[in-house]
Amino acid sequence: MYDLIIIGAGPAGATLARLVNKNYKVLVIEKRSLRKLDSNNKVNKPCGGLIAPDAQRLLGEMGLGVPKKVLVGPQVFSVRSIDIKTGKQKFYQRHYINIDREKFDQYLVSLIPNQVRILEKAILRKIQPGKKNIEVFYQQDRELKRVRTRKVIGADGANSLTRKILYPGEDVSRYLYFSIQEIFSAKKVLPYFTVLFDEQTTDYYSWIIPKEKQLLIGSAIDDMLNARAKFEQFLKRVKKLGLGIGQKRASQGAFIYRPTELKSINTGRNDVVLVGEAAGFISPSSAEGLSFAFLSALALAKAMEKDFDNALGDYNSNCGKLIFKIIIKNWKKMFMFRPWLRNWIMATGLKSMKVDD
């Protein structure tokens, strides 16, 4: 019998497992293998692997740094914004820490105390609440197993199975984007993070991120049925920009959540609680999720420290800062994703910088 079972060992789940009271019996269920390098691991989410300033600040406040083995060159100090339709482009100062995302997740998992049990390559199948406890069914090594717990924490990302089980009738399809990211060899190193706006592909945004001698090229697309076709056409337009894109080496795909309305956020009910992107905590303007993952994990850890049995109420109160951030980001996205307004701002050169390209 566990006090707490955490579904997912990404940044939200790993942070919560590290911060939760050491007297609790905790189990983490994770579908990847993160405690050691595994050549068979597949990164399920096509994350660009950039730590934005908000997440950097939170790492600092938690007394954490980023190990050298996690870093990937080049470190980037500017964002290049390109509107593919008009050809307008501007550079803006912004500092990101460029990382290998899987190694970063491994680092966060390595900080989890030894008394926390971690099940790797295990997949959640069912959650069944009872009068006194909750039964959790998971599959590992082709065997279906069952454990009992007082609370379940869903930290399993955008397409959260925990959330689907908890709310079987909830329709979040309008908040889901399908993210496709492909890895290419780079003919030249791009010293900046490139944001691309292409209305033919998506009403969100696309990106190019340098990783040593490789480029990550991706797009978050709301048209699920035609996502692959739209992405292929998008690539053709991008290659015409002359950015030194070489041969394709890999392709990844996953869902991204975009909380464009406050009702898209759901923190759970009773003793099944949602954190991070599973709850809808992610930036609707940039899809930055690390800071939201850390903040939601911190909010829940504080709530459980105060009153474990009735933590959901305090957790909701503690999430006020997160809700406010999402309101601000939704306001910001109006300027970013309305073509006429975005192009007017780019034309003014507001807050842009000159770069010798």
C-alpha cells in the first residue's frame, strides 16, 4: 500500500517525487528507462530542449543547476522570427539554455530520493477508486500488475491517460495540437533559435533549433488528419530559406496541449490530482512547459505538506500564480498569432536587435 503513486517521471513528476515528504511511501510509474542510458529509449515528446528564462529562475530557486553532460551547443542568445508568407524577419534578444532533453529528464530523476520506488518501462492501464484506497493497474514486461495507494498524481503529459480515466466524457480535442519534429544534419551551425510563422501549416508556430551538427525542425499542427501532409509542405517552404538543412536522420511526433481557455485547465478531483501539462499547465503562446511543470509540482508538494488528505483544495489555491501566467500568455498570443498585428510589430522593429547574419 502506497501513500502516493505518480504517473510519469518527466519534470513535473520527478520534481514532485523529489519534494514530497520523505515519510510517505511513494511509487513512480514511468514508461521510459531514465535511470541509465538506454539506446532503445525513444523520446516520446518532440521537445526542442531549451530551458527558457522562467524555468532557469525556478531551477535557481530550487537550488539546482544544469550538469555539463546535459548541455548541447550552441548556447543561444537570440530568437530569429520569420513570417514565411511575407518574408519579414527580426531578431530578438533572449537567452535559452540548450540541452539534451532526455539527459535532462535523466538528471531530474537522479535527484529523486532512494526511498522512492521507480518502475521503468511500465505503462498505466487503469485507475479504480475505492472507498478506502485507489487501485492502480499497470503493465510491465507484458504482465498486468495491481497496486493500491491513497493518492494518484497524473504527471503524464498532454494526452494524459490519467485525465482520460478520471474524466471519460471530457473532450479536450480542441486544445490538442499534434507536434511533428524531424532531426536533420546541419550544413552550418545556426547560433539562434528560429521561430517560424506559417499560416498554411498551423495557427500556432513552428521552430528550428540547433543541436551541435544537427537541426531540430518542428511544428505544432491543429489539423490532426492532415498533419503529416501539412508538415511535408511546410518543410519544402523552409528549405527555400537557405538555412543549411541537410539529410533527415529521425522523426518524432506527439501531442501538445494548448490551454486557450481557463476551462481547459483541470487539476483533478478527490484523491486523483493532475500536474504539469496533464492539468493543462503549459504556455499557450510558446508551448514552454518546464516552468509550469516545476511550479505545479511545487504547488502540490506544499499542499500535501500542509494537509495530505485534503491537498487538492490547497493545491488549487497555490496554483493561482500558474493561472495568472496562463491568462497573461493568452493575452500575449493575440499579438503573436494575429498575422496583421504580428507583421505590424515586426515592421516597427519594437525590441528587435541587429544581428550580423
